[in-house]
Amino acid sequence: MLDTIDQRFGLSRNVTLPQGLSLDGGGRLATVDIAYETYGMLDADKGNAILVCHALTGDQHLASEHPRTGKPGWWQRMVGPGRPIDTDRWFVVCANVLGSCMGTSGPASIDPATGAPYAMRFPVITIRDMVRAQAMLLDHLGIGRLAAVVGGSMGGMQALSWSATYPERVEAAVVLASTARHSAQNIAFHEVGRQAVMADPRWNNGDYYGAEPPAAGLAVARMAAHITYLSEAGLTEKFGRKLQAREAKTFGFDADFQVESYLRHQGLSFVDRFDANSYLYITRAMDYFDLAEEHGGLLANAFAASRARFCLVSFDTDWLYPTADSRSIVRALHAAGAPASFVELSSPYGHDAFLLDSPELDRVMAGFLGSGR
Amino acid sequence: MTLRPDLSVIAANVAAGSRVLDVGCGDGALMAALRDERQVDARGLEIDAANVAAAMARGLSVAQGDADVDLAGYPDASFDYAILSQTLQTARAPDVVLDHLLRIGRRAFVSFPNFAHWRVRLSLLWGGRMPVTRQLPERWYDTPNIHHLTIDDFRAFLAERQVRVERAWFLSGDAETGSAAANLFAEHAVFLLARAEPK
């Protein structure tokens, strides 16, 4: 059994890719570190590989315990033996994206030129740069073609970018709760988050490594972003105007309301596991994402060379990347003649729905992947 | 798996290996049969999310959408056949939907329940009530069928628009009935249409 002894495969893998990477923004990384995990066994013909792309604050711990938080993998309910992405059948790869902070090259990494962390000297990156880095990782793993590339939210952007950038390497793409371009509203929310980080004096123009990080600013950024991941109806159902462990309003600025307490907790727990500069770089990459713009202004052109099957799913309460965004991708795919499926699923949970329990999503995922081979 | 009678007729008459758009494809039963038995490259459009999920779970390419809205996005002559089975009478603008079918497909299959079937006539004539039959099982207030039509209505409509009828099948249950008295005896009909070529 090749895989059991191959050190490239398994949990908590790290690799330094020596060939470097030229970036859309004109910069260049001399070497690229990638932290990744693999699940399942690669077939002898290497035809059963699925790449799962994570969202903004996700990581490579797709279906394994997170080393810092001790929590289960972020998509454990979707990926594993007998799950919709069945690791008894598929060889699944998940890599920490370029710019992030869980072992892949990012602003917290050491700049080999100076021996100090890059901080804001890290080059600005794009979604396509993330995809190019993943392609280099797959080369390292000896995987040519992907049976599927799967992602939600920013992961969906990568899945779209994969099929446009490496059409010959993608047989199927699953794009959940995502978009082909960041809207003005999307950019606006991200800018609020970035300005919250930069307004924290501890941010210090990004040079805080070895000192106290800008936790207060990053927590506020996370709080604002977290609201966009939920629906108004979901917040009302979960919290309403209920008070937090008290009988009456305090007429002060404590977290009187449960929703305030919840958001503060979300903000505080986030800063323990995420780097503020990574948050700046990755949100910037998302804001720059406009797949049509990369292809002469016509989204259908992005898929002209693709031979992949596509599966798009949106959720009816997702106002961050609403159903209309998915529909416009489906129209472009149909115009390009691509076999594309699309469904809007019903959920009270807003954008986060793609991560949560959804038997309908499970059925769609398993059916779509199973139909390919 | 047995197909609905009108779908059996369509499945038996689609050329093998062709490209098909099934508008209002439901859970994809026809598409799956066409794919498995006639090597057809099929795409579907369906309004109901549960049906779309069921079709996707069968490995079919189905987009959730509304025939009244979303057909406009499909390029001209991009399919060999566009199929509209038991859906025409539910469209808000059946005339526009039919125009799109003949624009998108080189040919179109259209099937619909016949509102002039004798059971329907009797129900109105003797009962004075809107008919509830096996072809039209819903009541007047919960029916999706907002544009009832008869076989003769459809024939007149096609003649006005100079749409060519390549073939037609008239069905009572799953048996074929004659063309001449179809408007009285057929519960439903299947038409194979083509846009009249300019001479």
C-alpha cells in the first residue's frame, strides 16, 4: 500500500515548495510553504482526488481536531467514511490558503530575505494566487486531475477560479453559497473589518509579531463579519431581545443582550486562532475577486475551456452571497454550454448554512459526486 | 421504472445521442430514462427545490428556475429538443414560453391535459363544477394549472403562429386514441413541433 508509507499523505502535513510563485499583483514569493491534510487513499490511477477549499477563516483541519481550539474539523459532518464526501471512496486534500496563518505562507511567516516576519511586506494576493499555490501542492502530491474541487463561500470562489485557471485539471466543481465577484456591499463589510484592525494601536502598521497583537480590533472585525454570516430571522429566533443572565437592563454598556454577549464571545475566541494581518490579506483577495473581469468582462468566457460538471447551491436566507449571485454563474455556465446544476435550499441560518446540518445538501453533494464515475 | 404515459411517448421518440432541455423536469424521471436508454445529453429546468435536489442526486444537470423567467437566458438553437411536459398550462405566459422552446430547441415536445375531454365537459355540463379528474386532480383554488387549454385550442394556436406539427399523439390513460375525435376522447396530448422554416 503506497499511501500508508508515503510521508506526503496524512494529517498535519507541511511542505516547502522551492520553485516559488509569481503573483497577480506583480510580487513574487521565493518559496511557498503549504500546510495541508489528506484523507482516504489515492487510487492507483490517481483518479479519485477531491480538493476541498476552505473559507476566509477556515483551515486545513477539514475533518480532524483543530490543534488550537480542540474542536472537531470544520466540515467533519460532510467529510469522512460514509459521509457525503466519502473518504472510503475519495482521496480528499485540504490545504491552508496562501496568506493564511495555519502553516501556509502568509504575513506572519518569516521573510527569508530579512529573517523577520513579512507583516505588511507580504505581497498582496488574489484568489487565483491561492489556486496556483494549490496546483503546486497537487503537483507535489503527484495529482494531475481532480475528480472534483469543492468549496463554500471563499472556497467556492477558489473552485470557480480552479475551473477557469486549470480547466484541463478539473472534472467537476461544487460551489456552495458563493459568488463570481465581490459586490460593493461585500467590499464595504470587509473594509469595516480591516479598518477596525488598523484602528487598534497594537496593530502598529502590521509589526506586532513578538508583541501584543491587535486583538481588540480583530475581535470587532470578526463581530461585524459574523453578523453577515447569519440571517435576521436566525438571530431573532436564537436571541430575540433576551437579556444575558440578568433580570433587567442595566442602563449601562455591558452586554445586556444575549446577542451582544454572543458576538463578543465570537470575537474573543476568534483572536486566539487567527492572525490579524492574515485577515487583512485574505479579505483583500476576496474583494479583488471578479472572475468575469479576468476574462474580458464576460463570465461565460471564464468557462469556455472547461469540460467540468458544475453543481451550485445557494441558501434562501444568505444575504452575503445571495441566490442571485449563484444564478448569474449558472446563466454563464449554460451560455458556455457547461453541464451545470443549481438549487436554492431553504435554511434559517443565512450564509453559514453551508457549514451546518442540511440533509438536502448532503443528498445533493453525494449524488453529484457519485454520478461522476 | 415506468414513466408517465406522455413521457413514455417522448422518450420513445427522442433521437438517440441528442441534446435535450427538459423544461419543468420534475424529479428528472424522463431525463434519467433518456440518459440511460438513449445516451441523451440532457439538461433540466425545474421550479421546485425538492425536485431539483432529487434530480441532482440522480446525477442529472438540473437548474432551479422558472420557465416564465429563465428561458430567456438560453442561447438560440442550443438543444436538439426542448421538452415541456404537463407544464404549458401552468405558465403565466404560455405563448412566450412556447416561443422560447422553439427558439432554444430545433424541435419541441409539448404535452398537456386536454380540457375538452368528455369527462371535463360532463363535469361542467351536468355538475356545473370545475372538473377534478385523474389528469386534473387539483381543485380550482389549489391548482397550478392557470391556463387550461384544449387540443383544438392548441391546434388553432399553432396554426396562427405557423408552427409546424411534425407528429402528435393523443392519449386516454396510457392508450392512444384517434386524431379525428381527439378533442373529445383524449385526456392528454403530446405534440412534436418545429418552427416553420421561412421558404
